[in-house]
Amino acid sequence: MKIFLIVLVCVLALILPALAAFGISYKLHTSGSTETLGKEETVYTTKENGCRIANIRYDNYLKDTKVENGTVPEGLLEENTPEENAAAIEKAIDKTGETGGTVVIPKGTYKITTVRLQSNITLYIEKGAVLFSQSYEENQASAKPLEKAVILAENCENIRITGGGTIDGNGFTYTNDPEADEPLYALKEFNLYTRVLEARKRIRMAKDGERANLIRLENCKNVSVDNIVLKDSAFWTAVFANCENVTIKNLIIDSHLHIANGDGIDITGGKDYEISHCFIATADDGIVIKSMDSDITNVTVTDCEICSFANNFKIGTETEFDIADITVKDCFFFMPEGITGGYSGLAVESADGANIKNINISDIEMQGVSAPLLVWLGNRLRRGRNTVSSIENVTVENIKADNVEMPSAVTGIKGHNVKNITLKGFDIKYRDTEQNLSIKKNPDEKSMNGYPEITRVSHIYFISHKFSKYWSLPCYGLFSRNTENVTVEDFYCEKRTSDTRECYCYENNI
């Protein structure tokens, strides 16, 4: 018995530090049908033909809170028109904004058009209260159609949105029916062209007319969005344009998983963002940094669960201003129930002339995500800009990804290398299906000049996706091209049983 205990202690002494080195906790986390290692035991399922997460852990993210000395809008009624309710809320905001304070939305469902916030205002939406956007048809006929967003703030400071209630964008009504509405489960025989087309068949494209964000804050300072549910945006859900000192936490984004351009959180300019403990389920990118308005610096993302039919975390594609000092850690990226679709768990892209540097990503678990990583430097000549800038100092470590379908890629273009990339501690396992691959041994680097994604590293677009060419890469683990000073350590990838490709492919690397 003593010998057995001694052996057991020795084995644990060897195993547990090894697991810790990969940033892996010791409790089983189950997502879909495969057991992985992570934070808590959850099996994420879907409803509505695979279009929505069925079992979001609301109690894990939302807290019961109380408010004192708040102002309830006079004349706010469930039977009001959207214009009447928006006017009632804005009247309360005007009154409260004179000295600052809290506007309380009580339990009930209230249709609204755009509501504008002011400085020094807390919009407190009680648990059980819903601010519900007017539908597409109502918006088209409205004397006060949506303007940019359902909740809008411009040039304000000291704003908070909280309370545990819901803001609903009614986004489904702004889209057309897709070609197919049944869930897209993993193909029994993986083929990239087939996978791309099948995923696109399920996208709900927008109807004619402008679509609004759910929340849009422009040029605002000292912002807090916490303890709130954002549901079914018609377009990008929560947009922060050139803001400063923003805290986003305890947030649930519960969106239809097939609405086109349904991003979760979009940062388009500014500095000092902290995003933590959020659940995000979206049709497009989960958290995305797009430098469309100004430089972006100092963004931290921690402890988030993200389901995305595009990229779970992405820098790009819109990158007109520089981006620096971005940290992402301790997150879980997933697709539910063996459903497939999407692109990369992590994407770092400079396509429009931005210098991107000092990106640190660590301790990320992925389940069912198509590919773990894409780093891409290029030039898509947007708005006549013929500029290729830089991506450098990117560290990605302690990545565990199960049921992947494609390799990772790090790629620049001739004369413009991606520099100083460290990939360390990757533990990747393919979904072990059959495969029918059309492999392009020397992918054309121009193939990603339009809209770069991992599926398009080896791709030629012609008229539509149906007539385009999609080739698989010549390796299953890591494709690296036009790079300088790339370090790869402890990179393990378990391929499909039937795969005969090599793990690595390096071209024009220094």
C-alpha cells in the first residue's frame, strides 16, 4: 500500500504541473459531445434549428441588484407605440441629466425606437424588463425611425447601462429567410468548398434599408456596461467608437446565430477597455477590434465564453489606424453540439494599413472551432489605400483546441513579413472524420486581398462563392509564409486518421 501511495504521489507530481503549464484546470468541461478541460461543467445545446444557444447560464453572469432614488419614466406603457415609449424615457433622461442620476425601467416589455443617453446617467433596466426595438416593418413606417442604434450616446461621459434586464433588437425581422434553416452538423467527409457553401446557405441576409446597432457609444468617456442582456441585434450588437475608459462585464449577448453581420462587441477606436466575464453568442465575430475611427490601445479581454459562426476574437478586418497592447486570456471559444461553421478562434489581421503590435493571448480553450489561429498581413486596397504596414510582437500560448477542421496560418506578403511571432504550448486535436481535400501546394498570397479569413488562405473568388475555388492547405498543423523570427514551441496537433499531410509548411521565412 505504501509503495502504491508513493507511486501515485510521484505520478501526480509529474502530471499536475504539466497541466498547469498549459493553463488547464483539472475540472472537466464538456461542450457538445466531447469532453475537454476547462472551468465548469457545461454542455451547450441549441434550439430553433441550431440558431440559438438553449442553455445559457444566466445565473452565472447576471446578479440580483437593487436601485434607490431612481426615476421611472412617466407614461412608459407596454401598450404604447415605440415612439411614445422612447419619448417617455428621453424625457426622464433629460430631467435626471440636469443633476445626474438613475433612470429605472420597471418590469415589463416596452417597444422603443432610438433612445439617446446623456452624461452622468445610469440606465437601470430591471431584471424582467425588456426594451424591445421596433420591427423592420414598424421602422420603415415610423416617423422616428431608428438612428444608428436602439440605445445611443454621443460625446458623453459617466454613462452606465445595468440592472439585469434585456435590450432586444428584434433583429430577426430585419433579415430574409436563408436557403437552408436546419443545423449544419460536422460533415462526415470534410471538404472545404462544401463546408463554406453549406455554412453560407444558413446566413440570414439583410432586407433593404439601414440596420441599427443595439448599443452604440461614440466619443464617450467613463463607460460601464454590466449586468445586462443584449439580444437579437439586427447588426453589430455593442459598438464603442473612439471611447475611453470602458468597462464591460457580466454581460450576456444572446443572439440568433445566423444573422448577417451580427457581431458581438465591436471596438472601433479609443483606449483603455476592460472586457471580463461575458457570455457572447453571435452569428459573426464575437469580440472584434476594428480601427475604423482612431488608434486603439490597451484592451484586455478575460474570462469570456464566446460562440461565433465567424471568429471568436478578432483584430480586423477594418484596420485603418494603429492597434497596440491587446491582451486576451482565460477564455472558452466554442461551437455547440458538434455543429460546424465559422473561421478561427483567434484572428489577427492588418488589411488596411494599420501597424499592429504587442498582442498577448494565453490560456484559451476551444471546442469545435474551425481553426485555432490566423495571423495575416496584407493589403486589400480599400478606399484606394495602397499601404501595407506591420504585424509584430504577437505571443499566443497555452491553447487547447478540440474538434478543429483546418490548420492555423501565419502569413504576410512578399516584402512585408509578419515579425516576432511566438506560438507556444498548442494542444490541437482534429475532429476525426473522413476527408476529401483538394490541396493547393503553393497558395497564391493575392487570394486573401479581399476579405481574409482562414478559409480563404488558399482561395480564388469568382463572381460568387458558388463559383469560387477553395483549396485546402498543404499541411494540417501550421502554415507559415513570409514571416520573420517565428518561434514555435510545444506545438502538438493530432491529425485526422486519414490525413497524409505534414504538420508544418514554411515558405519564405527568415
